Amino acid sequence: MRWQPLDDADAVARAAGSRILAAARRAIEARGRFDIVLAGGTTPQQVYRLLREARDAGWEHWVVWFGDERCLPVDHAGRNSRMAGQTLLDHVPIPLDQRFPIPAERGAARAAEAYEALIRRARPFDLVLLGMGADGHTASLFPGRKLPPHRLVVPVFDAPKPPPERVSLTPRALCSTRELLVLVTGAAKRDAVRAWRHGADLPIARLPCETGMEVLIDRAAWPGEGV
Ligand code: 6PG
């Protein structure tokens, strides 16, 4: 696992953009496709805006998945799929049948079941992108929740971050990837990062990933070396 402290959120976005394009190049060269799992929330938005300017990304080979989704109508402003559409997907020529939003509008339980069936065939992913909340959650995996060990996708009820009903890939699914990139910015995340580095039992700290995980973090969120 590698920590990469960078000056600010812009530097994190630029570094993330180039890591993603490099992973796409490697995957397309090796296997002719690039399976990426997008993160929700606000942190990746700048990354997505930068990515859409890339001219040589091989967009026709991208296959797009989501790490989590909020159970809201498809066109609701709070949907991760809508945010990804507005910032990236509506602007690039990824074929429509290679985009796999989580059908969270159907309700968490049905959506989780349907998405599990889809991703079961798709793994391993090439790159999973994740954010982290100030409480140490990632995707929609919140602290203190038990997860069924064999599921790849779970319904989430009573999430502490609105909306309460969500769908999330599990740690097992998120770690079925060749590379994993975590984006963390802002002073509000610093305590959670410190806890993570101290081995706290947080969802972000408990991902059973065997392949490389890199954390791109800005100075505001970085508690410093040796903590
Ligand atoms: C979501 C997420 C979530 C997010 C973190 C960080 O849909 O809410 O995918 O895990 O990545 O909460 O969110 P911010 O980037 O907004 O801080």
C-alpha cells in the first residue's frame, strides 16, 4: 500500500487522472478492454472533468461500473450515476452497452441482487476508484456494519450519510481488481486518515486487497509521517 501526499485537491485530481489513463492503456494493450469502477461523492468530480479532455484514452474499450449508488430516481441530483454522467460519461464516446450503472431506483435489495449477477461475470476489474468519508466509510460501507461474507453487492439501509438507502459493492468485490486508487482530500478527513494509519477498524482500512492500493491524499487531509 502506497501513500502519496500531494499539495492540494487539484494535484490529487491531476495525479488520479494520469494514473487512470495509464491503467487504461495497460489494460487495453493487454486485454483489449478497461474495466473501471467509479467512485461517488464530490472528490472524484474534478478527476472526471479532467479525464474527459483526454483524446487518446481508447474510450471505445472502457467498461464502466460503479462502487456504490444511492436509492434515488435515475435523474436525481444525488445519484452517483448522474454525477458521473455530467462530469464525464456524457462527454466521451464509451458505448452505451459498456456502461453499467447500479439500478438503485428499483430499491436496494433488488438492485443489489441484479448488480451482483452482472459483476460476478465481470471481475476482476482493472481499476477500482474509491473515496473515503470523514467517518472512514468507503463506497457505501459504513463503520460497524456486518456484511454477509459471500456477497459481492449488498443493500444498505439506515446509512448515516444521506440518502439512507444505498447499494454497495462489498470489500470482496472492491478488491477483485488489478489496481485500487483511493482519493482523499480536505481537512475533514484528517482524523479518519490518522485512525486508518493507526490500524482502526474502519471500512476503508479493512479492504482485503492483495494487489496494490495507492492513496492520493492532499496536505489538508494528511496527518503527516509517523502518525
Ligand atoms: C458516496 C460514496 C462515498 C464517498 C465518500 C467521500 O456515494 O457517497 O461513494 O463513499 O466516496 O463519502 O465523499 P466525498 O468525496 O463527497 O467526501
